[in-house]
Amino acid sequence: MAIGIFAKKIGMTQIFDESGTLLPVTILKSADCKVSQIKTLESDGYNSVQIAYNKKNPAQVNRAIRGHLKESGGDGYTSFSEFRINNSDNYKLGQTITLDIFNKGQKVRVTGKSIGKGFAGNQKRHNFSRGPMTHGSKNHRLPGSIGAGSTPGRVYPGKKMAGQLGNANITLKNTEILYINSEENILVVKGSVPGKRNSVLKIQPQKGL
């Protein structure tokens, strides 16, 4: 994989392209991303670049993180993530990663946590059909049978049942970049992306370097 950035989801809107087609887009604002650690095949067994983001007041950062960021000069960062790369010679400790690594029309992978919707039943979570609503039926939204009796005598793992809906890591592939504003750190991508407003997304090129 190639190195990427982290951005905050601002919201959705609509724009017109050159042919006059109305396109749904999502506006993202890139965070202040800095290289906090470089791992190599000789020292760590693999090549990767660790990116620090989500900058806060340095007084809110504990001593362990402050010590980790001492060499890179990144005061106040609280979140970290790695990008696997083939060669780490092109990156330096403390380097700032900006939107210049992307181009208009480029396809990227967008990873984020989907909106959590709490505990949901089979109809909402798995699109199951409900039972009859008339003629004395008492099975409207019940799960129904979940397995046989003495054989196998248990419920198989992975059975579709009621439970937590959303709040899961989602990755969208082949998301197209429609507009880049490096001065304002604004990135506009086509379509919707995971997460609610102000959630942080991981964005990286579709193909590795």
C-alpha cells in the first residue's frame, strides 16, 4: 500500500461536472498529518511509515506519547496509524504529509467507521421479511427458529440474528477525487463515505507504490 492522509468529514453537497451532470460529493478537510516513525525491514521486519494526526493541546497528551514524538517534533498529536510501503527512503522523520500526494481524478481507498445505530432486529439489520400481521398471528418481527433440536443441539456461529448495527470499519474502493484545494486543505470526493459528520477518515491511493 501507499502512504496516505487522514481527513475529517465535513458533509455532503452537490456539484455539476463539465457536461452538466449533477454529482453527489463529500467534502473532506485534511488533518495536520506528520511522520512520527519510520519502520524498516532491517529493524522491524517490514517497511512502513507511521503517521500522527488528531492534534490537540500538548497539555492533554501523556508523557509516553510526548516521548514518542520527541524526535519527530510533533507536539500534541494523539492518534497514530501506519501505512505499509515498499521503500521508506523517500520519507523523513517529522515530515508533513499534505494533499499534494493526490491528483484530481485519482482513485483512492476511503476507510472509516460507519454510523452506529444501536441494537437492531433482523428486519432492520439483515433485511429479513416480517411475519403476517393479521389472522391472529403473533409472529410479526420475531426471529423465528434459530436451529434444530437435539441435532446439532446448538446454534451455529455466524447466525444472522439481532445485534449491533453499524459502528464497523468500512473501506470504499475506487472513490474518485473531483477537487483538491491545497491552500484550504479541502478534498472533494465523489459519492458518500463512511461515518458521520466530523468523523476521521483514512485516505490512501488505490494502488500501492
